[in-house]
Amino acid sequence: MTRVIAITGKGGTGKTAIAALLIRYLTKGDRVVLAIDADPDTNLPETLGCEVEKGIGDMREFMLTQRDNLPPDVNKESIFESKIYEVLSEMPRYDLLVMGRPEGSGCYCYANNLLRGIMDRLVKNYDVVIIDTAAGLEHFSRKIIRDIDDLIVITDGSRRGLRTAERIRELIRELEANVRNLYVIANKVTDANKDKITEIAEELDLELIGAVKVDKMIEERDLLGLPLFDLPDDSVAVEEVGNIAKKLEL
């Protein structure tokens, strides 16, 4: 069975960094991993230290402009399948799918529908799928990502961040979404606020499964635009994400 893990949270909490470090952990083993950057403001490839040539945004342009020009005897389902593999980037230890920004005008509704269709076809081929979602609640309110084993909300050291996790939990319940587990990871934690974060999480009945301390190595790499995938094993963030992964039995 495929394990689907979606990572969300308000902007600026470092959810993409946590997603990258989870992918780093998973690729140390023999599992087949799919990473999905579902944010149009694509950051996951850079954080992983890789480049992608095409994304779902490019696929959207083709499907919108060319699908009606295809001969009637052409199997449009086969065309769709072939386009999926054009935008799927195969890396040495994982596959990567990115949303990317559509070239044309208009909203992301069609691109989001493509993402949903692609996931329906691809997910079953992998042991673990890690989805770095866009900030906000659209992916859940529109049910773009439909079946999630573990929804992880990344928060910073603020009550506001934990309130975001609470709102996501309430929305999931209202929508009766198929989410098995909801967890919280506190990121950029300091010795001064760690206990308070734990206290607030308990007040809100949120399951805090990890607290990632401020990591100077990550700050330095972010400043220089360097990837996080090759962080050394003694990075405090790498160590804590490893502990989190073990708690999740990954």
C-alpha cells in the first residue's frame, strides 16, 4: 500500500524544508518515492538541489490549446498518459512532479484538476508519496488531494501558526476528507519557546510529533541559495526529522 503524506502550513514556516528533509530520509532506504511540489511558486526542486524542465503548468497549456485539434480517432486518454510522463522528472533516488506556473492567463483550476488526475494514476506506483502543498487551504477545500494517510502541519513558534493547524483540522472534519492522521511539527524552535509551543499544542488538542530547532546550517544554505538535500547527518534539523520519520514508522 502507498503511504501518502501531505505537508502544509502557513507561509514562512519552512514546510518545503521539512518536506525536503523527509524525502532525504526516505531515499536512504530502498523505498520508491514520489515527491510532488503542488505549489505554483515552485521551491521544492531548488531545495532538493535538482532542476526540472516541465511541470503541470506546461501540460495545462498543451491540454487547453491542442486537445480540441486532435483527430477524432486519437485516444485522448493515451495522450494524457504520455503527457504525464513528460512532466515527471526521474531523479536517481526519487521521482519529482511539480505544479509550476501556467504560461497562459486564467486561474489554476484546470491545473489543479490535472494534478488530481495525475495523482489518481501515479500514486499507486510508489511506496511513499510526499506532497509539499501551497500555503493555505485550497488543496483541501477543493479536494485536490483526496486520500491522505498523514497530514502534517508545519508551524512556527507562534500561537497563530498553531491556530492554523486547528483550522485545518476543523476544515478536514467539515469536508469529511479522507485524512487518517493529522500531526503538527514545530519548526525554527528555540529553547525559549519550545515549552510554550508544547503547552499551546496540548491546549488545542493537537498532536505535536516533533520540534525542529533553529538550524544554522539551513540558514546559511538559504542565504546562499544552496540545497538542503546534502546537509550533513549532524545537522540538528536532519536529526530531528529523522526522529519524526521514525515516529511515523517510515
